[in-house]
Amino acid sequence: MSLGDEPGDGARGDDGGYGGSGQTRTRYPDRTGDVYGGARRGRGSSSRSLITVVGVVVLLIAAIAFANRGDDSSSGSGSGNSHKAKTSPTAASGERPVASKAAGIPAGFAHSAQGAQSAATNYGVALGSTGMFNTEQRHTIVNAVYAPDVAAARLPDLDAAYTSEKFLTNIGLSKDGSAPAGQTFVSRIIPVGTKVTASTDDTATVELWYTSLFGLSGDGSTNPVSESWYTTTYQLKWINGDWKVSDFTQKDGPVPVGRDQKASTADDMTKAVEEYGGFTYAR
């Protein structure tokens, strides 16, 4: 997918597109009756439940060990090597989150591979947010995360895509991008991990693996909130003291096996979206 791809040309459904970081697609499971109450994923089993319990215990033990390790940021000589990960690539490691923001979006990332990963992650979250469906917020996000020349070139196409009446109708939004009365529009990216696949002093290619939530929560929703899994590859450039996006591509997966869990009610989903905030991400 290129930066010029329109997220709304296709209808929602198996091949429909949406999302701020590209054409994020959601495939719905078969559903009958109340979309939220009682809908279950049928891919679980008792043996998988046992494996899941064991996995949770292992994660808890690892979390406790990590917490008891203490803050070792004050140790060492203070050189750049002091921030190198001492654990496996899948563990939380590396630079601390940035302290500054530009237009509400984290900014001022380190001029390093870890800084590039943090930038790609935070930018992906912004580009996948509901803000992309509001003209003023969309302009703010695009100008904050993209290289200036790319932002200027792409904004007209993005404006046309995100204000397409066909697109908005397909995902259940009104012409101004707002949700119907009594419903909450959800568009959120939850990063899982990143890796740098190529880099020079002033460029970096970063892969961001994430899950996304998209849809409308609330009684009467015809597009209930569902999850999808994607990997977006960001091309970043070091411009004016920070990393900026110059291009990206997206692909499906890796997708984990779904558990046998009952879908939450419309009220529970709405409360969760409204009460649980996001994070500033760092490698």
C-alpha cells in the first residue's frame, strides 16, 4: 500500500478498507442475534484453555521478576552502551519514552535505531486513531508525523478519502465523520513489537506489528468493534532533529489463534474505550 491509497474506496467487509495507517481491513466472524451479547469465537478448546492458563502464569512470573529487578538506569558509565537491551528481543527494553510532544503527538525521538522504532510506533498509533476522521485533527496528525514534502503532497488525497460519503456510510459514520447518536466510534492501534530491518545515519526502515480495534460500539451498531492484526513497514527520515515518515506499506498478520471468549456487551466495550487511555511507546 502506498501513502496515496484511499482508505475508503472499498466497502467495509471482507475487502473493505479503513484506518489512519493504511487500509486496515477487518474480517467479521459469522454472527446471529445480538452482535455483542453472547457472540463467541468457535476456535477454542479445553486443551488450549489449559495452555493459556499455563502461559498466563509464566507471564506473571516473568513480570514479577522484571519488577523486582529494579531501576538500573543509574548504573553504568553513562555511555550509549548502557541502554542496550540485556534481555531477549521480545522483552520490553531500550530507551525511555520521550518527554516532549508536538500537537499532542510524542516527538523528539533519539537519533538511533531505538528512537526510530519508538517514532514509528507512536506515529502508527496517531495515524490509526479516530482523529484521522476529523479534518482539523487529520491535518495536525499528518503534518506532525510525515516529512513536510510528503505531508503537503498527500493531504489532498487523504482529505478526499476520509470525507468520502461512500466510505463513511460503509463504516456507519455520518458525513462529518461522527458516530450515530448513542454509539461510540472506535479506531485504535495497539502495538505489539517493532524491529529495524535497514538503517543508515539518517534513514530507517521499521516494521511495526500491531493489533487494531475498529467499529462502532453501542446498541444498534451494524459494525461492531472487532480486532485485526497487521504489520506496517515505515520508511523514516531524520529531518530537522526528528524522525519523520516518508512512506509505508502494510500486510496482514502475523495473526494469533483466537481464544474461546465471549464478546463483550456494547456497554462494556464503550466503557473500556472511554476509560482506558493509550500510551507513549518506546523500544
